[in-house]
Amino acid sequence: MAINPLTLLKLKDRLGVFKEEHPKVLPFFHAINERGLVPGSVIEMKVALPDGQEYTTNIRVTPNDIETIGLLKKKE
């Protein structure tokens, strides 16, 4: 599957905007990456909508999750 070079340029620009608007997110992920996820870790996600509705979920990391994350992190 080929990736359109224009799409990559747009993605790079959007990532720059994201980093400016949400400066704490990437350092958070870098800290997690440095420490490393291990099986048994819990990842929790919460979305709070402007109307007050909230959605929360979590997963307990498994060895399969670690393998999948490793594949996503690999650079080809």
C-alpha cells in the first residue's frame, strides 16, 4: 500500500498544529515510552463532552498488546 506524499505533508503540518495546541500530550507519551509498558499495566481513556456527558474505558495490557505496540513503533 503506497502512501500519498501530499498526505504525508498534510499529516506533518497537522501534527505541528496538534503539538502547539496540546503541548502536554507528546511528552506524556514519551515518558510512557521511556518507562515502557508491561503486561498488567492499565490504560484508561476518558472523554468529557461539553454537555457534561462522560465516557470512560480501560484496558489491562497483555503480552499481545505489547507485541502490537512494538510493531507500530518499528520503522521500516
